[in-house]
Amino acid sequence: MSSANPSTVALVTGATRGAGKGIAAGLAGVCKRVYVTGRSQSEATATLKGEVLRGTLDETVAAINAAGGEGVGIQCDHADDQSTKAVFERIESESGQLDILVNNAASIHDALIDAGGFWEKPLELADILDVGLRSAYVASYYAAPIMIRQGSGLIVFTSSFGGVCYMHGPAYGAQKAGYDKFAADMAVDLENTGVAVASLWLGPQRTERTEIVLRHRGEQYDDFMALAETPQFNGRVIHALHRDPKRNEKSGQTLITAELALEYGIQDEDGRQPPSYREQLGAPRVPHPARVI
């Protein structure tokens, strides 16, 4: 199920660093080509708590290539619909197909984990509803016709337990809950097309961002981060989901990657088995079967 399929073409949005970069590296070697998008081509300009957030498209492409894949970086600001559309036009022109879309791009504000009510923090925290929620809708909008024409594909949203529990405030929670609802409703529209959609709840991730967060707020997150997942682990889980012959039976669901990993026999580095936080943080909501057209 997790064997390589050299004909597979994937796109991971928001992959200059963090979960996106690691997921892309996890897909490398099992995909023919892995496209990645981001705003920083060769120089990192983003900061967090006064520190530079490492990560560029060039670095991600190098990581994909080092992992045995073929990486292609496309500079894109997902706040611009036309720029997003151009990404899919290029992929179809160059590769003639798109098998996996991982919607990961999101606007994360420095103040996300700061103390205080939502009204006490910068209004820009709501930007995650534009680059994060809306941008994922736009990317899926342009991916769906390509996948429908080829009769197969997988659209994934990188969500979290914040979709059902309080996590980092209402804007972050709404974005994650929105991802879960996108998966449920897009799956209805994509029935009988061969295209599956899933929202995946990732656990705590080992990323450039969390390295900085731990230096500033380690006492709050040490327990979670001790068992944190590598993003590459999630890339392998996504690939296994794509290769699952019963993939379409999971379409529309919100799934926990740690639980999928057990189903597919996937471990993280050093043989670790990341835990599911279902009991501590909540279970995915199950949509009502009613349909109002």
C-alpha cells in the first residue's frame, strides 16, 4: 500500500518551512514530482518573536531532491487567486496530471499563542481565514477539474484538534473547523468521480516555528512536544492514504494521522509511534447525512 508509485504528481502549498516542507519531503521518492508553493524563493524574510524563521522554496526543493524526489518550487502568494490559478495551469501544462493536493498554506501571526482575548490581539490574526481557509477552497477549486478529468486524485487539508477544542483562539479554531467542513461537503460534490477528500488532524509538529516557540514558551508545550511528530511522518501517511484501495470510503472524513499511521503500519523516525490525542482534545465531528441541495 505504501510502495512507490513513480507516476504520482503532488502539490503541497505553503511549503517553504514547517509542516508543508516536511510533508513534501515525506512524499519525495514515492512521487514522480512534488510541486511546492511559498512566498520566499531564496531568502527567508519571515520572523517570529524577533527571530528569523528559516525556510525558502529553494531549500525545500533541495530537501525533496535529497530525499530521492524531483522538487519544483513555484513562488506564489495564496492571497492572490490568479497566482493560485497559475500554479495549477503550470502543473497541468508541465505534468499533465495532479494526483495529490495538500492544502497547507496559512497565515500565522506572531501573536497566535500570546495570552489574552481575541479582541486584545492584532486583528490580523483573522488573516488565517483568507490565507488558510479561503485559499484552500481556491486551490481545491482549481485542482478538482484536473483530478476529475483523470478520474482519480486526493485532496487533503492539514487540520488539527483545534477544530473541536479551544486552541489558539477563535480564528485558528474556525479555520481548522472550516477545513473539516470543506472535506465533508467537497466529498459530496465529488462522489463517483474517483476523487477523494480528507481533512487530517496532525499532532504537534517538530518545525522551525515550534523550535522558537519552545524557547519562549517551553513550559507550556514541553509535554506535547516530547511526543511530537515529524512532518515527514505525515507525508508518508498522506501517501499511504492516496495508495489505499479503499481511499474513497474515507472521503469526506476528518481523520487523525496518528491513527491512520497505525492502520497503515507507519512509524515516525527512530521507530516512534506518535499518539492520538482523541481522548485529551476531542474526536472529529461526524456530519449529519442530510443533504439540502
